[in-house]
Amino acid sequence: MTWNEMQPLLTQGCVDTLYMVLWSSLWSVVGGLPLGVLLVLTDQGGLLRNAPINRVLAAVVNIGRSLPFIVLLVALIPFTRLLVGTSIGPTAMIVPLVVGAVPFFARLVEMAVREVDHGLVEAVQAMGGGVPTVVLKALLPQALPSLVGGLTTTVIVLTGYSAMAGAVGGGGLGSIAVTYGYQRFETTFMLLTVAVLIVFVTVVQLLGDGVVRLLARRDRAVT
């Protein structure tokens, strides 16, 4: 396979992978952030302490995290088809990607929020702040560097998931690696696809680490 043949395939694979990762990351934050915060708020000693709800939320998160992604991918085919009208292609793959990533990100959010100094929470409450105020003015701002670090990890995990999804009809770099690399014995093309994924993950990690350092430096300057 010549470079002129490989270039459009790699370009399309990168576009599909970015599409899957960006949209699934966005929806993972939308679902995982409130879920992680609720795990903290409803836990023992939390502002909304409620043991039954906390146990249910924890069970949902644990079940979601325990399922291998390839199993989740297959099990969600009927739901995916019902939701988006198809079970193949980048758009369809966003559904299992989000379902797999939400509980993962929720646990990272939970760990980040638990690191916030409880004295700060008490100070906001002493000034008359309710639960929404505590969450928006204390918990999330103070946990922001850790949250960004958790999001960076989630994006990298989703990149790996997207490659796996591509191997079963999801499109993206995983799909072209299997179809045009493995099945056609094009070792060079396979290695080039792996190199592109490595570059993508490296860039995401560097950007995430840079943002975390900036936020941490800002917090030190404020204090």
C-alpha cells in the first residue's frame, strides 16, 4: 500500500476517532460529574447523607466499571440501534463509549471531591450557603485540578475504547487498522496506525498535565 493510498484512510480514521472521543467525553462529563458528586454528598458524613441512595449509586457505578467494554459493546447493540437507528458507525459507538466511561469518570470525580478540605465546606455553610452553593463555590472549584486530571485519563481510556469499537464496525483508527492492516497483512499500515494513536494519547496527556499545572499554580497564588 502506497502513501497516497494510506493518507485518505488515516485521515478518515482520525476524523472518526476524534468524533467518537470528543462527543463521548462530553457526555461522560455530563453524566459522570453529577454522579460522582452525588456519591460524595449522599455518603456517610455528606451534606445529603442517604445510605440507600448511596448504595444504589455505588452499585450502579461498580457494575458499570466491572463490565469489559467488548461485552458492553455487544450487550448494548439493541439499545444503541433503538437510540440512534443503527449499531455500526462512529455515531452508534458513542452510546457504549458513554455508558462505559460515565461510571469510570464518576469514580474519579468522587475521589477528587473527597480531597477538598472539609473546613472550606463548613465555612461556606456558615455563611448561609446551601448544598448547591457548597458544590458550585467550594467543592468543584477546589477539586478542579484533580477533575481535569481525571478527565484527561478518561479521554485516554475512551481513545482505547474507540479503537476497540472500531474493530467491530465502529469506524475510526481501530477499524482501518483491522481492515486494511491486519486482514490485508499490511504491517507498515498497522504500525503507522499505532503511531498515530500514540501521538494522539501523548498530546492529550501533555495538554491535560499543562492545564492541571496552571490550575494548581493559580490556586497557590490565590492562597
